[in-house]
Amino acid sequence: MEGGARSGGRGIARPTRFLREESEFEFWRLAAFSDGVFAIAITLLVLALHIPEGVSDLPRVLEDQLPDLFAFALSFAVLARIWLFHHRLFAALKGIDTGLIALNFLYLAFVTLVPFTSEVIGDYGHEKVAVVVYAGNLAALGLAGAAMTIYAFRRDLVRPKIAADLRVDTGLGTWLLPGVFLLSIPIALIDASAAQWSWPVLFIAGAVAVRRVPDRGSG
Amino acid sequence: MEGGARSGGRGIARPTRFLREESEFEFWRLAAFSDGVFAIAITLLVLALHIPEGVSDLPRVLEDQLPDLFAFALSFAVLARIWLFHHRLFAALKGIDTGLIALNFLYLAFVTLVPFTSEVIGDYGHEKVAVVVYAGNLAALGLAGAAMTIYAFRRDLVRPKIAADLRVDTGLGTWLLPGVFLLSIPIALIDASAAQWSWPVLFIAGAVAVRRVPDRGSG
Amino acid sequence: MEGGARSGGRGIARPTRFLREESEFEFWRLAAFSDGVFAIAITLLVLALHIPEGVSDLPRVLEDQLPDLFAFALSFAVLARIWLFHHRLFAALKGIDTGLIALNFLYLAFVTLVPFTSEVIGDYGHEKVAVVVYAGNLAALGLAGAAMTIYAFRRDLVRPKIAADLRVDTGLGTWLLPGVFLLSIPIALIDASAAQWSWPVLFIAGAVAVRRVPDRGSG
Amino acid sequence: MEGGARSGGRGIARPTRFLREESEFEFWRLAAFSDGVFAIAITLLVLALHIPEGVSDLPRVLEDQLPDLFAFALSFAVLARIWLFHHRLFAALKGIDTGLIALNFLYLAFVTLVPFTSEVIGDYGHEKVAVVVYAGNLAALGLAGAAMTIYAFRRDLVRPKIAADLRVDTGLGTWLLPGVFLLSIPIALIDASAAQWSWPVLFIAGAVAVRRVPDRGSG
């Protein structure tokens, strides 16, 4: 732990820092707590799949769950990727401060909402508003992740060599996930189905573009 | 681990202590278990948001969820702040004993109730009794937190220097959260909506007051 | 880690042991996994409390939840005590083996059932069968805990000095919790309400009796 | 952490490795996250047991839950065994890389589905499609586990001595669990009940066969 003392009479304190080496336990708790939220959110996705008791035509009812299964698979994959991002960002951190904890909570709030918006798109994937709600949730999640990354670099909370090795930076790649989902919102306002097809297309196109442009944001 | 032997024939044993340095694992388990409860409670908040299948006017039904979304955001923010308090308190601890574990369970019981009372206020925010139940839950949670802090100081379970750096003390600030929600209960008995507006107002006024009064409770 | 090699042609291998010192990570995972199950079970208790939307007489509906709140408080307290037992047992362990992992899973299965049986007794506390189901769940949980303790002592998985300090032993105290709930089952068959009153009475009487009889089981 | 640098102009980077010794924290997070998902999935199994409020003949309604209780016990036992496999595999690992993290997520996706398919078989155990869905889920889970094991050996992520002691290998035993459930699918297409009886029979027969054939897969 470092700093944290009220700086003179200025009223606003410098955020308390917990460095990985000095305060391993405190550093670790934030990651473990975040993992708890991730694990629960990713497991709650399954609650969108449900068969009532006493159904007469089970095969047909199971078939009706296919869009929900698709939404489950999509949201599971997105949350897995998001977790991977979080894992890499924290691997690159040398410490945390109150600001980062606050941004991490904002980030987790959008993680927590995914089981809800995922159920909405599973049940109403053909409706524009459902696609907008889902894409909005994931875009906000991506933006909160980008904010966390930028904050960590600005506040000197990053171990530069490890960040470079893990390609944790504030370059174009940071904006890929939020960009894809933000772009899909106007598409959804025209056609719900087109917006859902746009996600893999935009994602692959974006990934190719990111690879071609040299990263300069992490410098 | 320290003590724990039955003290002579007195019948009541001195509570067993697990010191952070000697019993890192046992110390850590309590924080990890608490984080598990926090993570689940904060993620269960999303279950208050629910769209039934087969709705015809989805945009309107989503709009009806706005008070639930507001309750979600409020409870998420409160639990995040509560977690931050718990994180700082445990960072300042040099050990735990059976009494602190018991108080921590009391504290977690009120954390666990938040998804329920939060759903009540999301659905019935205009009713006095709903606001009283919610404010009562959070006031009890705040009081249990204050009790835990005072207990830790009295039983010499605190590392004074780190507590001072993190501003973990038994001063006025400890009573801010329970005070705000306790004060809002009589307001709720007059007007449900006024009580909800009183939370941010009281909270900001209280935070300013706490800052002006020098902390003497931690000495 | 120790042993684990197939012992000659005997077919049945000696259970693989993970010692706390050598395999800290593997030892830790079992406790952390158990804590996860505990944390989720204790938090799911709140799902027994539920207010449907669109209720007209909210104060009365909230009042109807009081038996559920009582069941919540009781089950929360029991699970907290059970966790404390688990915390102490693991603090006293010097290692785990496959047999202990299996018994721990049996134990966790009964932990996992508590939110279900607790909901049953919350909704049907006046019915004999509900009390029998609940008491049976907790008796089985207590017996699984006792089996785990005895197994750990027999297999030399315990650090004797720490166990003595923490009063982890196989004496009378081990049988207090399962004994109380087992004894209440015949009482429940006569009167559901009497069985519920017998729990605190038997528990306090048993705790006094355990204190008076010197522990000889741990020797 | 090791490698991770983009290898020249090849575009596809060698997956970043987190070694247990160098990056204990990052290694640990994957196991802890997986344990979170396991703990939640195994605890959500209990949600399949449910008694509505206001039932008049409680003993009969409880009796109707017996198939659900059987499904609970079966799925709990399977997930416990699966966790044990995961615990041993990770004990044998010397590090993780992005490929292993991805396979682990695939594996966890099938873990997450178990509460759903378990509820289906609890409610519809007499229907062929329910048995096929359940067996398919567990077969896929077993195959993902086998894929993870093979990947770890191929990528040199295993500590050979510990793997040998724990009998973590890519031999016949790896295929026992997926084999049993795969074989039961054609049986289920003939008779739902026979398929469920085939599980213990095939499992015991397979375990005996595996013991007789010397393991050569781990070499």
C-alpha cells in the first residue's frame, strides 16, 4: 500500500494504491472478486434455458430453445473473451488504486447485466429493440474496459514490459469490441437480423484491420 | 493462530485468533468467502430484471423495467461501496478471531438480503413500506459494518499505520452509511419518494460534514 | 503431493495426498471450491423470499414472508456455523487425500440442498413432513462433517497441536449438530412446531453437556 | 510469463504462456475462475428441486420430486468427478497458455449446461430425447476434458513426474467418461430407461477394462 494520506488541506486525497508486491492480498482480492462476478454471470446464462414441467411435445419444446442456446453460446463466448482481456490487463498491472477499483465495478455492472440482455435477445432476437439493448450492453462493457486500460496507463499502474508482451495497450485493438457493437446499433434500427450477422463480419474485419495497423497507442 | 486454549476453568474461552502472518490461509479464507457472497449478491441483483416470453409490445415492457434498472444501479453502487469498505477494513486487519467471524456473518446476512429488498423497491418504489424495508436493510448492513470496525479496534486486530493510511477508523465516517438510511426511514413514513431523494442529499451533506470534522475516533 | 503410485499389483491404490506445504495450491483449491459452494448456498437462501409484481396489499404480503425470513435466518445461522466448523477443520489439516475430497463432496451435497429444504420449511413449517425433510438434511450434513473429521484423524491428515488449540476433535462435540437434528425427527412426527422449538433447547442443553464432559475423542 | 512476442512477420503469435512458477497469480486465476463456475453449476442443480407455495398434499408433492432428487444426485456426482479430474490435471500442469484457456472455456460451457440438462432429465427421464440431451452434454464435457489433456501434453505444459503420480495421462482412462455417455446415446434411441441403467454398468465395466490395459498414452 502506498500514499493514501490526506494531502495537506487540499481535501481531495490521492487515490490509495495497493501495489502487487507490497499488498499482494489486497491486489488479489479485486481480481478474485471480479472472477466471482464473471463466474456467476457466465453460469446464470444457463437460466435462460428452461423447460416447464408437464410438456407434452418435448422434442418440439427443446427445439424452441435453440435461439436461447444460440444466445447462450454467443454470450458465453463474449464473456470468455472479456474475461481473457481482464486476465491480461491484471497480469500487466503493477498495482490498483481506488479509481481503478471504481472503473472495475462499472465494468462488472455491465458484465452482470449480460444474463438479462442475453435472455432478451434469446427470446426476442427478431425485434430491433432487443438487439439494440444487447449491443448497447456489450458496447458499454467494451467502453468500460477501454476506460480501465487507459486509466491504468495514465496512472502508471502498468508494468510496461509485461504489457507489451501480452499486447495490453491503448491502441486500436482496445476499441474493437465496443466498436463492433456500437456500429451494429444503427444497423439494428434498420434490420434486427442484419445487426446480428454484422457482429462476426465486423469483428473479423476489425481484427484484420487492427493487425495491419501498427500499435502506437501503448507507447 | 494464537490462543484458543480453554482458559482454566472459566468455561468461556478467549476467541481463537488467526493472525495474517502466521495463518495466512485461514485469514484469506474469510475474505474469499465474503467476496463470494458479495459477488453472488451483486450478480443476483440482475434477476430482478425479467422479461416474460411471448410479450407483444416489447419496447413498452422494457420501459416498465426502468424502475428495476434504477434499483439495480442503486443497489449495485451501494454494494460496491460496501465491498470497498470491507476491502479496506480487511487490508487494515492484522488478524481475525471468532467474534469478528461472527460479526462478519451478520454483515453478510444483510448483504445477502439486498437482492430481495432491492427487488421490492424496484417493483414498489412508490409504497412507503417498500422504502422502509430497503432502507432498514441497508441501515442494518451499515451498523453491522460499524460494529465490525469497532470490534476490530477494541480487540487489537488492526494494524494502526495501515488503518490510518486507509482512513479505516471508528470516527464519524463509519456512521455515514447507516445514518443516511436510518434518517430516511421516518421520511419514508411521510413520503416514499422524498425518502429516495433524501439518500443522495443526505449522503453528500454527510460526506461534507465528515470531512470538516477532524477524525478523533481512531485514536 | 505424496504417494499416488499404484502399489504393486494390489489394484487399489493408496489415495493420493496433497500436503499443505508441498502442494499449497492443490490444498487451497479444495477449500476455495468449498467456500464457493458455501457462499452460493448461503446466498441462494434469499431466493425463498419473493414478492410477486402487481400485489395490491404489500404490507400484508411482506408480513406473509415472515416465516420465510425466519427460515432464512435459521438456515443462514446453521450454514455459518457449519462453515466455521469447516474453516477450523481445514485449519487443522496438514493435507488432503482423495478420500477426504470425496467426503467433502458428500458434505457439500448436503450444503447445496439446504436452500431447497429451507424453502420447504419456510413455506410449510406447520407440516410434519417439511420439518422431517429439513431436520434430515441438516442431520445428514452434520454426520458427513463428523465422518470427515474422523477420516482425517484416522488417515493422519491432522496437525495435532493446531487441532487441539482449535478444539477440532472426534469427541462428543462432533455429534452435537447431527444429534440435535436427528433427535428432533421423532419429535416432528408427533408435532411439527415442537420439533422446531426443540432445536434451540437441544442445542443449548447439548452444548452445556459437551462442555462438562472432558474431550477424550481426540487423543 | 513467457513468449507472447509477435514472432516476426508471421502474423500468428505463439500463444502466451503463464508458467506456474513465474506467474503464480495468473495461473491461479484460471483455476479459481473455473472453480467458481463449478461451484455455481453444482449449486444451481438444487434449483431443479422446487415446491410451489400453497400445495395441499405436501408428502405426495415431495415424493414427485424424487426423480429430480435422483437427477440432482447423479449430476452432483458427475460434476464432483469432473472437478476431481480438473483438480488433478491442473496439479500436473506447469503452466497455461491461451489455447488451454480457450479449451478450458469450452469445457466450462458444458459444465454450465449441466443444471439445464439435469433438470430436463429429472422432469422427463422417461423420454428418449431428454436422455439424449443429457448424455450428449456429458459426452461433450468429457471430450472437451480429453482435448484439454491432450493439448497440455502436446504443448509441453505438463510436469511429467507429477502427472505420472496422479495418473494424469492421455491413455484409455481419458476416454472412459465421454465413452460411457456416447455409447448410451444409441441405447437411449431404443429405450430411455435402458440408457440410464447403462451408465453405471458401462462405467464399472470400463473402469475394470482401463485398469487391465497398461497405460501407454502418457509416454
